[in-house]
Amino acid sequence: MGIGEVTARPPRARAVFLDRDGVLNHMVERRGQHGPPWSLEQLEIAPDASESLGRLHRAGFRLIVVTNQPDIARGDLDRATLNQINAEVHRRLPMLDRPFMVCQHDNADHCQCRKPRPGMLTGAALRLGLDLPSCYMVGDRYKDVEAGHSAGCRTVWIRAVGHREQEPSKPAHREVQSLGEAAGWILTNEGIAT
């Protein structure tokens, strides 16, 4: 290479980070609260998930699941069942990257991976060579939005009707009602025909 020559660096990949429960699959109501499925029988994939993820995948986005699963630490769910549920989500939505990024800790553990901390997103970025400012975080909880902001991503908050949720400390870049609407906004924001 001669003086002044610059070698082109390959473009860094971009991704859409996706919360699992409430985004890819429906929440389960138990004891008056909404939570994740604890069995394959309780797993119900969101009706617009396959089509929405297909659009993002065809546009060149990596699709990375980042999910808090504190029920492991609380003893309500075992790791084998969680692995079965994640495998079934992937079977039904094969465009998702594997493995899923999972935090098994509870608040008291003070880990760096539990959203709203950005550890799962930044870890995936290091492993996959992602450009975080070109990435999006899509979730239905304030913790998802805050993790996305902390990682330097653009954020999309799915505000489900009738689902009370704490406001994030900083508003999401976009609020939507469904994963389909989130995918549409991301593609429009990227200048990709929908």
C-alpha cells in the first residue's frame, strides 16, 4: 500500500434488537399480572411477528433477541424449559439470530446484562461487529427503551393498549402499537420502501 492510500473497511452490521415477551410472543396473565410463558403450551407467537421480521431480515438487519428472564433466578422457571421455549420461538421465527441473549438475573444481582443496563446489546455488538448507532431496540417495557438509549441505539416502544407501564427516563424515538408498525417505521426511517 502506497503513502496516502486508504483501505476500505467493511461496513459494520446493523441490527434490530428485540425483546421477546410482549413483542415476539404474547404475555401470559397470572395472579393479576402479565409475565412470560412458563411452558410451550403457554407460548403464543404474535400474529404479525413472522411477516414483520421477514421484512426487516430482507432489508439486511440482524435480528437479535435480548430478553430478561428473572423467573430463572426466582425459581419459577428452569433453564431447560426456557431453552425449549426459546428453541420453539426460533423454530417459528427462523429469521431470528441464534443464540438469544438472555439475562437470568433478578434486580438484586446487580448484573450488567439485565435491562435497563445495556450489557446484552453491547456484548452482541462486540461479538457481531455491530454499529450500535445504526441499530434499533424494540421493546414493550421502559427497560427496553432505556437499554437501547444506554447502548446508543434508536429505540421503538411498543405501547400495548391496556398495558400499564412505567415511562422511560428518556422518550423512545418512536412509539407504536405493534411489531408490524415498528418494522414499518424502521424501514421508512432507513429509506427502505415498505
